[in-house]
Amino acid sequence: MNYNVNEHGYYGDFGGAFIPEMLYPNVEELRQNYLQITSEESFQKEFHDLLKAYVGRPTPLYYAKRFSEKYSTKIYLKREDLCHTGAHKVNNTIGQILLAKRLGKHRIIAETGAGQHGVATATVCALMGLECIVYMGEVDIKRQAPNVARMKMLGATVVPAMSGSKTLKDATNEAIRDWINNPEDTHYIIGSVVGPHPYPDMVARFQSVISEEVQKQLMQLEYRNAPDYVVACVGGGSNAAGIYYHYLDDPKVGIIAVEAAGKGIDSGESAATSALGKIGIIHGSKTLLMQTGDGQITEPYSISAGLDYPGVGPMHAHLFASGRGEFISITDTDAMEAGLELCRLEGIIPAIETSHALAIFKERKFKPDDVIVINLSGRGDKDLNTYIDYFNL
């Protein structure tokens, strides 16, 4: 079975481009050009030069000795939190801004939940001198205030989304409306492996630098290029797509995706799409989606602003439906405890999104000689207020 996108933009039964007619020219322009442009030698050189000198790649693969000892297995952390801007998101925004420039676009729009993608987009727009508008749910603007300040310092205009749950889903809706109204000069930088084809594939390709590095680093550290398991948190799923990418077709590598159970899978306040989702269409893509019996999208919830999306990207829907991926749902409580545990054991404050992935060891046992690579997708600076409030620090 193939786990990458096919020529029609599908991962198995999931994917495609379900878009209004007015968006067709924008999406089709991308589809026709993205592979050719991104494979050009000049593009690859500029992309990798910026990843090295500006983003700070390669990021370390760190053996978490005390964390490993506690859970009696070998745990490595891929330190995407050490990227410029504090998360993996910048890998994709660098790639997409270079693509946008080659397509002649000079106005950039984006959506953001936790704010990390918004910051990464504002960063590359400042770097390239392009106008930047970021749509962000009003709820997320309040709980991610430091990232909002960063975006504004970088010159971006932050527009609150006031509809629905006022979170990531609604910010995406607003960004799509903007793109429909400004097709000629605007490129929409989607931050995750969601949306109409070619976005899921395009974002996954830009993020695949993560697993590409892991292969080389593991060879030096463990004399093998593949771990026994790769683990990542999944909302839309860009950090997960990046660390899975080069292992998708290697059946010896277990793929573990960790979703946000919120206050419990059956609590009515959750974002555990694999457990609660049914096939549906959101933001131009056929995927697994939390919805009511009559097909209305269910409002997701997670203490983590980056995981409260009601669906998953089509790659991840296919990994779940095919059985290639093992999906685990982690509650707010367990995620917060795991985040604090990493602080105390390793001196690393993780983003709350990442903390969900770190929490699996309480319920999922591994062998002592298993090599497990967790994508530490972001640092916890942006979440300090949530940590402070939760633990009464």
C-alpha cells in the first residue's frame, strides 16, 4: 500500500480538492507549478541555505537519558523547538514564501491556532519584504498573547475570527474568504497538512526535512537509520507528517499519532478525531472529521491551541483507516503532567501540543531496547500562562 499522495491528490480514500469555483484558479495554479518549481536547483539551494543559516538546521536529535530511564526504553527527542521562531512551522513557511515569490505573489495570508504558524509566516514575510495578514480565532488571540505580540512586532496584521468557536477552524474559514477575494496577488500559506490538494503534499514535503535529518542522526547515534517508533502529536498534523515522511513505507517503523482527548473522549469537549470522526469534507479536503449526525462540524476542544482542530490531514486519515498508524488520545490532565515531567527530568519546557506526545508512556509500554523518536515540535514559551494557571506556579 502507498502512503504518499497519488497523482489525483488522494491518500487512499482521503484528500482531493473540494473547493468553490472561485478558488479553482488559485489552487490550480499551485497544483500545476509546485512540483516543478520546488524541484529546481535554484529553489532547493535557496531553501536549504535558509534552513541552515536562518532556521538553524539541522536540529539536534537528543537522547533523553533521565526520561528514558524512567520509562525503561530509549527515547530520543527531535528538537524542533530549537528552530528559529520556536517550532517546526518555519520549515514550511520558508518553502512556501519562496514558492509564492516565484509565482509573483506579493501579499501573504495565513491562518493560525497556537500562533506558531502565524509567527513563522510573519517572520518570512519580514525576511522577504512582503505584506502579511494572519487570521486567528478570538479565543486563541487571548490565550496565545505572546505570539500575537510577536506577529505584530514582525509587521503582520492580525485579524480576529469572530465566528463559531473562534479558534483555528474559524480562522481558516476567514483566510479562505480572503483568498477568494484576492486571487491575483495573494498566496495563502496553509500551516498544516490540511486543505485542498496540493497543500497536504506540499507542506509534508517541506516538513520532510525532519525525518531526513533523523535518518542521518540515528545512523551516527545508533548505527541504524530507522527507529522502532516515530511519535508525534496530531492536530492537522504537519509536525507528524514531517517526522513520518521518510518512514511511511518502512513497515518495521511503528507510526504513533497522539491526539488531544481534551476533557475525555466522551466528554463532549475533545479533539480526538480518530475516535470520534467520520468521513467528511472540511477546508477543501475529504478526511476524518468530528461531526454531528446531520453532518454539522462539531466544535473541538483542547487545552492546547494547536490541537483543537475538528479533523486531521488526509495523510493521517489514511494512516488511521489503513491501520498503518497507531492513534492514541491523551487528555489535558495527562498532557500537562507530562510537560511538567519533561521540565523536571530534562530541563526542557515543551509546547503543550508536544506534551500530548510525551504522555503516551504512562499507558503504552515499550521494550527496553526499543528506539523511539518523538518530534519535540515546539517550545513552551508561548504556553507559559497556561502552565502557570494550571499548576498555580
